[in-house]
Amino acid sequence: MNDIRRIDCGPRMSEAVAVGNRIYCSGMIPEETSTDISDQVRQALAEIDSLLAKGGSHKTKILTATIWLADIGDFAAMNAVWDAWVVPCQTPARATVEAKLNDPRMKVEIMVVAAL
């Protein structure tokens, strides 16, 4: 059995769990929720960059991404930030859905699985 490594472990959840050749990240959210969708997406992606680095991975190794938007009307603005962040031809499989998020000021949550 592979060793399980928990990253930024808290009492309820770990920010990420690395096992085998994968890192499973929790949903990343913006810290500052008074900003627009573009800024909130940039914040969540910066959190993903940081978390992947802690686990020994990188955004070019993301295998799958799930994006939850509070308002699917923000899809184009979210994609503009996403497209500027991802590396061409290193993009993951991805799904984006509209969902009610736990904080009404939050506009986005992004969860990824990456290779190590």
C-alpha cells in the first residue's frame, strides 16, 4: 500500500491528499469574496498553484478539474481567467456546473486532481 500524505490537514479535512502518483485537492475558494468573478477565479487558481507546489506537482500535471460557479452567467469571465492561467496543450479534462455555494458572496470553487 502506498503511503498517504495529507497536506495542510485540519480537524475536518485536508487541503490535499497525495497517494501513489496522484494529488487530490479539496475545492479551492477565494479568500476575499467582495471581489468580482475574475478576481475570485484568480484567487482560487493561486491557491491551487500553491497547494500543488506543496505536494510536489504543478498545474501542467492537472488531470481533472471541476469548477462550481454560483452563477453560470459568469462562465465566459471565468474562462477568460482560466485560459490565461492554463498552459496550452497541458489542459485537464474539465467540468463546470452551476451550484449554490456555502457563502452567498462566493462566486467560484475549483477542485483538481493532478499527477505527481
